[in-house]
Amino acid sequence: MSSLALAVLLLLVLVTLLLAGGVAYIAHRHPALTAPLTAAGMTVALVVACVGLLGAR
């Protein structure tokens, strides 16, 4: 892999973790929404699905 591809992959992982942490924090602060781990897992699954769709093009 080129260094650019590795940098983009690292950035994607960091953004995914940031989104999952943000969603887990929001769900933790507002427990009526959903369980924090479920919300974070759904966020990661959504990001992975979107990246998979873009990668398949």
C-alpha cells in the first residue's frame, strides 16, 4: 500500500472511533435514547457499510 492509502485508512479509523465515541456519549447522557454500546456499534456498522459501498464502485 502506498503511504497515501495508509494515511487515508488511519484517518478513516480515527473518524469512525470519534463518531462512535460521540454517539456513545450522547446515548450515555440521554439514557432514554438507547444503550451506549448499541448506539456506538450501530455507528461503526453504518460507517463500514458506507465505506464498503464506496469501495465497491
